[in-house]
Amino acid sequence: MSLGQLALELIMGFFSLLLFTRLIGKTQITQLTAFDFISALIMGELLGNAIYDDDTGVVEILFAISVWGLLIFAIQLVGQKSLTLRKLLEGEPSLVIKKGVIDRQALKKNRMNINEFQSLLRDKDVFSFREVEYAVLEANGSLTVLRKPEFDAPTLKDLSLTLTPKSLPILLVSDGIILDQDLLKIGKDESWLKTELEKQGYVNIDNIFCAEWREEDGLFVIEKNQLINES
């Protein structure tokens, strides 16, 4: 196999997998179930074997990925309409702690020992079983925890404090470059931005690593000389 042919097959395989990943949806990336994990392994194996097989060309690679991708997509489509198939492929959440009591049968069913359970709890900043009212082991292996009222963090409503609305921050300068589209989102222009920066003592935009705007806080600026430079 020539280097040119190999490069072409790698490029085609890369963009085919990228397209396939976009088609199956974002939740499949963040919530990887056992079915998704196996599918991803087989897809990678198909692509790897096809690329380094001298008898396999670009057409065969695209055909293999397309057939497997369509199969997965079809199963997911059917799973959206069939609760039985969805449970079979994705599994079901398990209530492993109910009203502060650990369900040992649920742990055994999921083949989880106490140390693994403690590790999942610590990922949720829970260091003692006594703090947990309910805990659900999700189908993708993650743990959802509801603390007991006495261990739960108080909210502003609980403390009867004034509620202040919050907005998402918007990046207006990135690595010395003004982001005009983001300025338009907040109804401002470049002149306004430069004026605001000058008020804070920032004259040269090229020296700004990033500048972030939030309605309730105003402009937050980080200069390049404030960064840690590792040699």
C-alpha cells in the first residue's frame, strides 16, 4: 500500500467516524452505555482492519462504516419507540440507597462492591453513607445522589436571601482578537469595548489574553503577562 493510499483511507475513515458520531447524538458521547461502548469498539476495529488491509479500498471502508452506522442508528430509532428494546440495550437505573438504607441486592445485581460504591459517592462529594437519602445507579454507570436534608447545602431561598438573576458570560476578546459577532450579541460595538477596556487601564488589546462580559459583573480581563509560562 502506498503512503498516498494510506493517507486517503485514514482521512476518509476519520471524517466518516466524525459524521457517524454527530449522527448518533451528543447524549451517546456523554452517557456511554454498554451497547454504545461495544458499538464504538467494533466500529474502530472495522476501520483499523480495513485501513491496513491491502485488499481493502476506500469504497470498502465507507461501505463497512455505513452499514454498521445505519444498523446502530436503526436500533436506536427502534429503541426510542420500544421501551422493551430500550431496556434491553441500555439497561435500567437501579435504586441502590432508599431512605438512607443500602439495597445490597441492587449492588449485587450490578456486580458492585462496597469500595466501588464509595468511590462513586466520593465523585459526588459524599464521604459517608449517612449523608445519603437516595442514590440511583444510572444505566451508564454514573451515580445520582440525593442528600438527607440535614446534609444538603442550603439554597438562597432556604436562607431567605435576595435572589439575583444570572446571565451567561460572553467572550469579547480572545488572544488579542476582538470577537465582533459576540459583541453584536450584547448589542455593543468595538468602540464601546475599547472604552470599557481603557477604563480598566487596558490600552493595547494585543496584550489581552481574554476579556469576558457578564451583565451583572461587567468586564473581566486577563492579560497575557498574567499567564503562567512553563518552559
